[in-house]
Amino acid sequence: MRGVGKTLDELAKEIPHLLVVAALLIILLFVVTKFKWVHCSQVPQWCNVYCELNGKSQVAVISGNPGDPGIGDAAGFRLQALNDRQFTYIAPFQASQITAGLLEDYELVVLTHWKQVTLKQAIALRDYLNKGGSILWEGDAASEYVTTPEDESYALAENVSKPGFYEEYKKLLNKTQGFGLLGDVLGVKYVKTHSRTGGLKYQSVKDNHLMVSGVHNFQLQPIVFTEVTENPAALTKIAELNETSTGKLYPALLERKYVGRIVYTAVPLEFIGSKTLTTNVLDYLVSC
Amino acid sequence: MKRGQYSGAAPGGKFGESAIPLILIAILAIFLAGRFGIVDFSGVPVLNSIFPSPKITVGVVGRSSYDMRALLESEDYRVTGVYFAGDIDQKVIYPGVLNNFDVIILQGESTCDRTARKVIADRVKAGGKLIVVGDACTRVSDDRAAYGWDIGIGSLGDVVPVVGGGVTKELEMLQTNAVRGKFKVVAVNHPVFNGVKNFGFDSEITAITVPKPNAEILAYIDASSIGKVTAPSLFAIVESKGLFSGKTIYFAFDPATVAAQGTGRNMFLNTLLYLRGAKG
């Protein structure tokens, strides 16, 4: 009996250590979920705990004005996303409104129907990604660099204190093509935007990826899409478009694990018509 | 000697005093084990009056077959503690709806939308027990390109131990056909097959593609000449294995129809009893 009592005493002494181990385990799980190394659904019951600790996710949908160039439909995307995730806050923004401070409040930023980007906006997006943000990139978003009168004034003002700044700025703009500095982060180069094309088949390449879970290969309606070339060393190709008449293959769904996650879709998800694919992509990028 | 100290002449008194908390803890542990069905005391004299045979509440998501309904409502099932709560439309499944069911059966409805899939999967991950029959819950109503149990992230695919619709991403629908052959038990020592021998099989069966790596094949149907090991065969019963506290058993055929033919009645009752106490 004395031996049993001693064992119980020793066990009681271990309780604080066990509590510390449990706390460290929860912190570790929280960090790996936060940086999207694991999805909360991969650990049983963890989603509920994580979402209680982290709060509901917020998503920003950034687009240009309705008449601006670019493929995608911000309102359509937002509607689809709201149907699937009624408890996720999904905020629409005009591209002209974005700043680094605005983006950092959001777990996911969706870029759609927004072809023309300024250098300052591109830098804000790059900084957001460097800090661990996640982006869903649709079609030709941010694939053409432009300058605005405000940017010109800013560059000229900077030029006063930093001589040569304006010339450097113009030089950088002139030599930037496609996704420009964001292309290095994204790992793809913009080729062109195809007008409405028929005979395309959406087929998965990485069959066991969570984003295509339960989605089988299917024929697309005639659709606009963006042709890009990817850097295979930096990216995972999840799905591709097969032009059945020519047998030509185009990247359709690409993923890059940067600090956070970057998912690029050549066809805006709201145009594809597979609700399962849209839901999977959102669930993959947004935990709560 | 101070007051309250024991004398060396009465060691039994000290032992008795030290043992009291341990005895109380043991009684409490037994009570909790019986109360939560961890240990079945229904066969132990005296204790069976405190802990009667636990009830197994069964609900069918979809539409139960005529034979399934008859089987679950039959006298011998009721005496064993099986209580059939009825059919539940997948449209009314929201978080919490399935909490009162010990065993959930998916049958007779191939469409299950995402909310239902997620809720069923969460219930199993939290310790619930699931039986999937045939091609139940393999579709969603709003997407023709989506097929199988794997639709969605963290959903039904996490808990169903088989893959349906081909190993590639080309859409291959599950085929359900009438098959005549022999039901053969693989896991002969499994509690589901207590007292069950191989029997002749003549019913419809769904040809699933392949069990998942974390699955165990319990039985198959030898679909051609009886007794030939190289003959074509179909997976019949597959069980999930894993760290989850819940459990899923997949039936490629309707066990109630087979029971109505005079075979397999005990096998399905064993399955329900096994699931009542099953752990990952």
C-alpha cells in the first residue's frame, strides 16, 4: 500500500509536466495550422478548437471596376463563396483601395477581374505574401503594369530627395511584362488570355490533392482562360486544361507553398461551374 | 504517542484507511464504465439490474429498404436492445442532429449534400458508428462532375474505408448488379462473424473499386464457380481501421435483403453489437 501511495505521489508530480507538454502540443498544432502546413480537418476535432482560438476567417475579394479589362466576376465569386461558407466574412474591395495594412486583416485575398495593376499595389501584394498571407489568383489578374497620375506624382516627389528615382521607376515599369515582380512570387509567367474557347476538358494531374477531392474530369462549356507557363521547380500542378481537338495542354490549377499558400487558377472558378471545386479550393485556403 | 498516530501493533488499521480511497476510485471507475457502456455488465448477476443491456439507437440517412426496416424492427433485434429511430432525410441533417444515434446507416439515397456529409463525418470522428450500404451518399445535387465519398475536404471520404468510381479521375459510376456466388469470410475471428459460416449469395452487390489503405476486408463474394481461388470476386464487407474513435463498416450489398433470404441475419445483428463497443 505504501508503494501504491508513493507511485500516486510520483504521478501527481508529473501532472504539471504533462500539462506543459499538452500546452506545447496545442501551440505547435496552432502554428502549423495557421501557416497552413496542415489543414485543421486532418487532425480529428482540431477544426473546432482551432476556430474557437483563431476566430472566423476573413476573405477579401479584390477586383477592378466593372468596365476595366480582366477576366473573372467578383460579384459572382462572392455569391458562390457566401453560399458555401455562410459563416465566413467575405469583403469586396476595389483594387484602388488596397494597401498593405488593409490586406493583413484577411486570411485569404482573392484577385479577380483585375488585369491592370500599379507598382505600389503589386508591392503591397508581395509584402502581404511575404508576411504569410494566402492568395487565390484568377486568370489574368495583375498581369499588366500601369501607372496612375498619383504614382507619377509620388515618383516625382521621391525624385527630389532621391535623384534618379523617377527614371528608375519608369525603367522598371517599361521592362515589366506579365505578372512582373509578382510572377517571381507566384512562379508563373503570363503568356496570353484566350477568348471564349470550346472543346476544353478540365482534368486533374495530382489526383489525391485535397482541392480536387471528389472532382472527376469534366468537359467545360466554351470559356475564356489565361495561358501561363509555370516554373515546375516551384509549383505543384493540380489540374490542366486539355484542348481535345489539338491535344494541347494548359496549366489550369497551380499551387505554390510560399510563406502562406498561393493558388493560381487559369479559369476563374466562378466560370467553371463545379461547385465542388470552388468549395474545395476555399476550404483548402480558409480554415474557419 | 500523539493522538491520531497509529501504533505498530495495528498495521491492519493503517492498511484499511489507505485502501478506502482506492476502493472508492475502483467503484467509481466500474460505475462509469458501466454507465457509458465501456464494459457490458448486463450479463453479470446483481450488476445487470443497475446496468441493463444498453440500447442501440439506429437511424437510416436516406431510405431504408423494406427488408432493412423489417429487420431492425424485428423482435430479436429489439430484445437485444436495437431501437430503430426511422429514416432521416439528408436535407435535414445539421450539426447536432445525429448526436442521439449510436449507429447511423447510409442507405437508399445516392445524393448527400455537403452539409450532411460533413456532419456525418464529424459524428464518426467524434466516436459515432457508421454503416454504408451500396452506393449511398456518392453524389451531390449541384455538381455532376463530383462523384464518390471523397467529395469535399475533411468530409465523408475521411471515414469511409472504400473508394468508389474508379482509381483515376475519369468518371466511372459505381455499378450495382445481381450476382450469384458464395459469401466468403476473410476475417474469420472477427466478432461480426461469430457463428457465421460461408453461405450462398444471390443478391445485388455494388462493385466498389478498392478499399483504402486504412481498411480491412472482412468478407468478399466469390462471383463465379464456387471454391475457385482464382475466380472473379467482389469486396463484400470492409471495415475502417484508424486512430479515430469512431468506426465505419461498408456493405457492398444490402445485409437485410440477404437476411430476408435466410442467411446473414446474425451477421448484421453481430455488426450492430460489435459497433456498440467498437473502437478505432
